[in-house]
Amino acid sequence: MISITTEARPNSQLAATIEVTADRSQQVYNQVLNDLVRNTQLPGFRKGKAPKQLLLKQIGAQRLRYAAMEKLIEDTVKEAVKQQNIPYLGNLKLEGDVAEVLEQFDPQQPFRFSVTFDVTPEVSVSSYQGLTIEYSPVTYDPAMVDEVLQRHQREHATLIPVEDRPAQWGDDVTIKLETKDAKTGEIIDTLSAAELPLTLDEQQPFVLREIPAAVVGMAIAETKTVTVTLPQETEGAAEEPTTAIAEIELLEIKAPELPPLDDAFATEHSEFSTMAELRSHLETTYQERAQKEDKTAKENALIDALIAANEVPVPATLVDREAEHEVKESLYRLQSQGLDLSKVLTRDLYDKMLVEAKPAAARNVKANLLLRAIAKAEGIVPTEEAIAERVKEYMAALGNTSPKQREALRDIASTELTKSQTLAWLLEHNQFQPLAAPTPPEPDAEHATAEAAEPAPAKAKKRSGKKATPPLGIE
């Protein structure tokens, strides 16, 4: 009842010309008509009891033919790809003008049509081992432990009022801030406050970045007027930074009295009883984090190198699915953080998120196809025990699951384990070296003379002091 001829197209698409017998066309036409009769209610008749001729007159013969043709095409393609064992993905499109194809469709005659659709690509990987790959290493910095301890030390400092000196970096101050539009003089309420607490910390950004430096050196009750740059979200669509006038009055200065970093501090602010134990825990935590981030950096550089070295056809269907998955994951994370999506999510915003997600989705699709091909070439298959253990972890997180869901979880576990084991194999069979620093271009004589004449900028002093931090040992 079906004959099919196919032709490969770029980007893992297949063009198929399919011919259906008159008997099959009539069968589908009758099925669509009977379904309409059963599910349509006309005035004066019970549902499903209206005469066919009256129904045809009501809905129109052309509409019925279109519905029958659409179902015939969809059903026939499904049967044809199954019959030919074609790895069909989706993105089914009719070749030619729909109106012209419909004009050719006669339920009493054989029907011939052409379609295109995406198929799972066959990826051939020729270059994937013995490579030398440059990447940006992530290394453990012992100074991070001192920084986090100092941050928590500053967080738990006792603030002592100061009246006999100007404000300095590291102080906590309270200011009166009145921000006005530079052109109109109107007060910007969202950037003004009668009493605004502020930590004078060069490494803690403030919405009006010029304010902290302006406050340093001021005495209590002193006032100062400075020009400030408005934040990007305030600027709207403006291309150039917008400025405003800020009037500052210093109301209060408090200096932090830092607690000693001793065993008592460790006992009070962590789960450890000595500072040595706490420091050791932090060192181990940051060393492990650096190792994990370095491994991720290698994997990303490896995937980029594989994509550059091997041509991978990317079906639009897989990219669309991956983009949709990524967007839904992002929305789920936002919702779990307390965002009410019903108040902010619109169809236009969702579509925009899908478009923005597609470049990364295309990269992920290429990476997954390459890793799958490499796993097949190298015979990398996770053991049944490893798959069962991973499924057990999923089920513990999800709770009760049906047999169908457990089978789906098994497929997911197998895919994830295959991917991770393939990446581990690739890390062992390729070389990695730090990314070479780019050589700066040599300035011409005119620029070199101008730069030599300019004074060197003063170095900013580094201080401690951060935003509120989580308990030690958790960060």
C-alpha cells in the first residue's frame, strides 16, 4: 500500500517521495469523515447522528479533504519510516505548495507526495585522541582561605561609633543621599534615601559606584556633591552612560572591631572546635573545588577541539529539543527560588529565551553526538551494576515511579554514564597545556610617546569587608 524513495539532504535531513494506493487514500478519508460525524453536533441532531451529506455541506468538502490529506501524510510517513527502518526525528514538512498538493489529492485515486524530515545523523569521528589541547587551568590559591576567614571575621565584627576622624575604607557609615537628574534637577527616588547604611569597601560594588570613594575622607555632618553614573537598568535604551548629581551628607561613622581568628571564633561560627581544623577543612574544600573546575575546563576545551576537528551535521529537531529543555530547566530553577512565573512569563519572553538558548543548544547537540560516536568506536558501555545504582539514586530523589518511568530513568542513566565515561577516556588519551597568553601588539612610536608622558594610575588599596556570608564550612 506504500512505496517510498529517499534522498539525503544537508544537516541530516531526508527527502522522501511516497506513493499511496487508492484503497489506502479512501480508507483514511472515510476514517476522518466518520470521526467528524461522531464528534460533531449539528442543530436539531444528537451528537454523532447528523447525516453525512449535511455535515459535508456544513464543514465544506475542501476542509474535509484537507483533514484527510493531512492525516494520510502523517500516518503514511510513520509507517514508511518504520518499514524502512529510518531513524526519524521530526520536523516533517511537505514539499511544494499546499494548495497545489491538495488539488492533486483525490481519495479515489493513488496519492503521491514529497516531504522532508530530520533523521538521527551518522557521525564519523576521525580525530579524537592524541591531541594537544590548550585550556585555561584552574588552580588552588591558598590566599582564598585567608580571604574567606577575613570576610567572616569582618561580618562578625563589633561596630564602634567614631566621631574624632573622617570616614576611611573599611568603615560602616550611614549617609543621606539625594540623587537628581543632571538635566532636569528632579530627584530620582529609587536612588535616594534619608538614611542609607553603607560599607566602605572597594571590592563590594555599590549601585552608584562613585559614592564610596566620595564618602572616604568626609567628616560627620559634612556634605559633598558629586557626579555619578546611573546604572544600566536606569538608563533603559540609552547607548551612552547617563549621569546624575548626588548630594551626600555623612550622618554616622562606625569602625569595625575584628574578633581574633582563634579557636573560640572557630567554635562559635563553624562546626569545628579549633582554628586549625577549620582552616584544614577550608583548604581541602577549595582544593577539591579547584580540581573539579579544572576538570570541567579541560572537558569544555576538549569538546570545543572535537567540534572544530570533526564535522557534525546538526538536525534542527535536536537543537529545538535541547533549547526547550535548557529553557525549562532555567524556568524550573527560577521557580524553585520563589519566582512566580505566572506574573512574569509571557509567550514572547519564552520564545525569546528559546532563540537565545539555541547557540548553546547546538553546541550541546554536537558534543553529545560526538561523544556517542566515540563511545561506540571505543566500545565504552557502562555496566548494568552502574546503571542500576544510578537508577536507584534517581528513584530515591523522585519517590514512587511506574515501570514505564523506571525504564525511562534507565535510559537516562545509561546515557549519562556513557557520556561521563567517554569524557574520562578522552581526558586520559589527550594532552592538555595552559593557554598561551596573547602577545600584545607593539605600539607605534606616536602612541608609545603619548603613553610614556601619562602618569601611572595609583594602585587601589585592598581591604577586607564583604556582603553577608554563609556560615563557615558551608561556602
